[in-house]
Amino acid sequence: PGDVVVTVTRFGMDPRSPEMVTMNVNRWRGQIGLGPLPAGGEATVVTPVDVSGRTVRIVDLTGEPSGSGEGILALWDFDGESSWFYKAQGPAEATRATRDALMGLVEGVTYGDQ
């Protein structure tokens, strides 16, 4: 019940298009019992941050009450060829508390020739 599960997934796609952002955010919202965002609503939950010279997007779904009591904190990065998703999911408060550790994980990652 207090466990947060962290997964790292690689996909061969560029996640930066508005359609991909909306699709991923709404999929994650559905995983914790939240409805889809209205058009343009992803700007309220997606924050770009600089991590080791790369622009990484953070999606924080830990502050909105969900029917499941769960939250998702996801960071996604693009290495020029693939998308890398770092996602923490579990009880909302515990998931929110993983932010620094998840950021540290992404800061330490290098891709290929970087």
C-alpha cells in the first residue's frame, strides 16, 4: 500500500509533438482514475526543466485527487532517436516524495555518444 513503483521505458519516437504529449498525459491520467484533460490542458501538468543541458518534461499527476488515491510523476527525455520515460506511480503523497530521487536518476543518465 505505501509502495511506489518506478519504471523506465524506451520508445523509438519523439514525444514532443502536442499530440504525443496529450496522448501520454491522458493515458497516465486514466491509469490512476482521472479523466482526460480538455484540449490544451496539458500545459497545466507538463513542465519543461533543464537537466544536465537537456530539456526534460515533468508530468506531475500527484496533486489532483484521483479515485484511486494514486499519483504519477513522470519525466521524459528525448535523446535524438528515442524517448525515455521515467515514471513513478503509487500513493500520491509517496509518489510526490520521489521527485528528487527521480530527477537525480535522470541527471545521471547518458545516452550513446553524449
